[in-house]
Amino acid sequence: MAVGIFDSGLGGLTVYDAVSKRLPDVPLVYFGDNAHAPYGVRDAEDIFQKTTKSIERMWEEGCDLVILACNTASAAALRRMQESWLPENKRALGVFVPLIEAMTERNWGDNSPPREVDVKHVALFATPATVASRAFQRELAFRAIGVDVEAQACGGVVDAIEDGDLILAEALVRSHVDALRRKMPSPEAAILGCTHYPLMENIFQDALGADVQVYSQANLVAESLAHYLDRHPKMQGEGTENVFLTTGDPKRVSDRATQFLRRKIEFTAA
Ligand code: DGL
């Protein structure tokens, strides 16, 4: 048994990396549905079907707890999964809430009524499906009042990263930041609302300028998982080894993953 980390492709490796550093003794099963990435241009039904199929495969690896290290799946499928699909002994956790709790200066699991927070103008960069779901704004409204969120759907960035074309990814990030600034000239904070985007974090920060605080999810998700496992130690499982599964071409995906994490990562076919 192990904790599962799921993404449509390579982006969840940013979460995997942070979790493996924060919880080095927890065995992890990473699953990338690379054959079907990007999810961000698909409709909610399609994202639900693809996410649940991947998670069923992770159950075969003993993952009773799966982190959806994919904002698109968290936004489009998680609520439906939790309400009507997950069996009683399985859990799935998304990546939005830890980020919003950090931005709204809350402790983990603080469910008190929404209140005013320091940050008033927030830029959200995410996939088209995540932006269309408005899930981020909904979660934020449960916790904070008076925050103006401007969302920018960053078409093309995930495809470019999956293809290893980082020059195209950089050009697209800069043009999406320009587009955002035309709608919101002076954001105080920016949310990287897609787990692929931390791979381009320096470019986002450079394009936004040093005075904009950039929030990305990996470390926040790792911290909230550590807190969750403290409270639910049985969900950690036993197992000893990390496993990497992909629906894509294992050689190609391993090469990209090794390039991104700067250490040898070997995927096998899911
Ligand atoms: N990393 C996923 C996310 O966080 C990628 C989305 C996609 O496949 O388009 O949204």
C-alpha cells in the first residue's frame, strides 16, 4: 500500500517532489495519464471518466488515499467523486484547499466563517477547464470576503510542457501574463493553479515582477498531506518503494520527468 499521486501528465511531479522530500518514508505511487493529457481542454464528464479510471488502476497498487495533484481534475471531478463514486474505505484529496487556506492565512481545516484578508487583488492562472469551473472562486468565497479574482485560462502551456518545448511554454506564459495585466494591472498575488506551472515558476515571477507574491501548490500540498496522515495514519499503508506509472510512452515520459526533476525517474506502463 502507498499514497497515490495522480495527474493528467507530468505536472503532478512538482507535488510528488515536494511530498517525497517532506515525507521521505511514505511510499508513493505516481500515475500520469500522459496518453490523454491535456485534461484542461476536455469537458467535465470526460475529465471525470478519465480521472476515475486512473484512480481505479491506482487502487490495484494499494493506494487507498489518492492526491489529485491536478487542479483540472480537482475542479471538474473531485466533488462528484466524493459525493457519489468513492467507496467508503477510499479517499481522494484535491490541491485547491491547501493553497486557499495559505492565501487566506488559515490553519489547516479552519472552517470558521469567511473574513477579510490582506490580499485584495488576485490573479489566477489555470487551465481552461479549471477557469470555466469557477471552483477556485467558490472555495475562496467560503473563506474570504472582498477578494477580487481575475482568472486567465492559459491555453497551450500544458501541451508545450508535455512536449518538452520549454521555449514555447515560456513565450505562452509571458503572453498569458500580459493578457492578465490588461484585465488586472496590479495584482498583489498570483496563484499558479495548475501543477504543471511550477515548472515555469521563474518565468511567471519574472513576467509578473518581484512585487507580486506567487503562490504555488507543491509545498503546501505536501504540508497538508503530512497533517492529514498524522490524523489518519492508516491511510499511509505499508509498501517501501516508489512506483511511477504512465498511460503514455514510458521511455519518453521517463526522459521528461528526469529532465524536470533533475534525478533519474523511471516510469513503467500502467
Ligand atoms: N496539471 C494539471 C492541472 O493541475 C494539468 C492539466 C491538463 O492536463 O490540462 O490542472
